[in-house]
Amino acid sequence: MSNRLPPLQTLRAFEATGRLLSMTQAGAELHVTAGAISRQIRALEEELGFPVFRRLTRQIVLTQAGAAFHQTVSRALADIARDADRLRVQGGNDRLTISTSVSFAAKWFAPRLHRLAARLPSVDIHLEVSDVNIDLSDGRVDATIRYGVGSYPQTVSERILDETMCPVCSPHYRDEKQITVPADLLGCTLLNEERLLHDDSTLPKWALWFKAAGVSAPRMRGPTFSHGSLAIEAAIRGEGVALGRSALVCEDIAAGRLVEPFAGIRLPAGRGYDLVHRPGEEEEPMIMTLREWLRDEVRDVLAEPGS
């Protein structure tokens, strides 16, 4: 077996072109002309002995063999870039970049981050917050906490926390509205999270909760917020009742900022939070520490009264 590697510049040109499906855009990214990219691609194809792109009239697409090779090249270049970035960090400290969603970061992850930092005293931890699923193959992010059904192609995932949903409000609002039975919510302002209103959403909605509670509820409207964390903050301010996701309200319930009037009527969300990382990194020390820390934090949450 030959151990000869194609020239690095051809691999960089191939990775960028395969990702962008444009030699012009790849050239702009790498600060060379589209012609130079084309020459590098042809040199790579000659080196490999097979075409990596199909050239159509106005576009290019990866061949089947090209697509498989592109995954390998992207992963290898990402690993090199990530390790090089870590070596550049001042003082030689390692770096752990974690991505998670806006609401989960604000209401669950960030308030606990100092305890993860204590376990990794020589590591610079970077928290990237985005509701867009991150592509781990580019090496920029080491791990993500994703909210979903647990299926993330070309990654390794582990369920960290399942989620339930139940109405929550401030203690003052509960007392002011004299909320004692589920039907009392019909006279309350119901706060909505935008994703829960989508017809194609598999998440429970207010109508499903009322059905589970045995209450015949008319179609009701109320303020709608783009993120669950915003609806929860409105509930804390006493503006109404939110259909709270358990992971997002547990801290506020424990602190007394929110109450759960009907804890016995919780709906499974059908989704949960998963730790997701690249294949082959299960035994990486920082990933192992992150996994163990998450398990400990979740165990503490589940041990809290009412959890």
C-alpha cells in the first residue's frame, strides 16, 4: 500500500470546493483565482485516478467517490486545524468549545458552567450559543448539546436529559388568579413559545395539556415568544402562565421564582438534550470530563424535590 499523500494545496482546494460547490467561492475563500482552484482539482483527480466532481452546465456536484473522499479530507483537515488552534492558545492551555441553544444556555447550561470550569482548570472553555445545529466536521466546535429526538448523522450522541412540560407561573400570579385546579387557567394569560405553535411540531401544545388535564379548552391566544427562555422570563415577571420545558424551568422553580401548580400533569416532550461529538473522540479527556459533569448535574436536578 502506498503512503503517498496528495499535495496539501490540492486537498484544501478540494475541501473548500466540495463544501461550497463553487470554484469561484472556493477561490475567494482561499484567496486565489477560480482558475487556480480548477487546476488544483484536476491535479488531485490525476493523482487519485478518478474524478471527484461532475461538471454540469452551470454547476458542479461531487461524484459518489468524491463525496466519500470529501468526508475523509474534511475530517482530517478539521482535526489538524483544531489541534493547531489549541497550540496557538496563549500559555499552552487546552481549549474546549461547546455549542448549545439559546434557551438551554441561558436557563440551564450557563448558570452551571463555573462547575465545569472547576473540573478543567487548565482548559479555556468557550460557550457558543446558537439555535442552528453546528457542523462538527469543520473542527471549530468540540461538542454540542442538541435538543431533539437523538438522531444526528455522522456523529456520536448520548441522551443527557429527557424533558417534560407543565404550566408554570410566579407565586404571586398563582395567588392573584387563585389557581387551584386546571380549569382556572382558562381565565389566565397563556404565554407561548413559538416552536410549540407550529403545526408540524411534535412538542406538546397548550391544547394537549388541557386535554390531558381533562379540561375542554377553547382556542386561546396569548403573547408568543421566539424562545422558551423569554416566555419563562415573562412568567417570572407575573405576566401569565407558560407551558414550561422542565430543563428550562428547574432552576427558577428551585429558587422560588416559579411554581408548578399541577406537577402531577406533565406531558413528555418527546425530545431531550443530547451530548454530541465527533466519532472516535469518546475517550478524549475533555469530552469524558464534559460527559461526567453533565451526568452529575442532571443527577442533581432529578434529585431536587418536584423534579
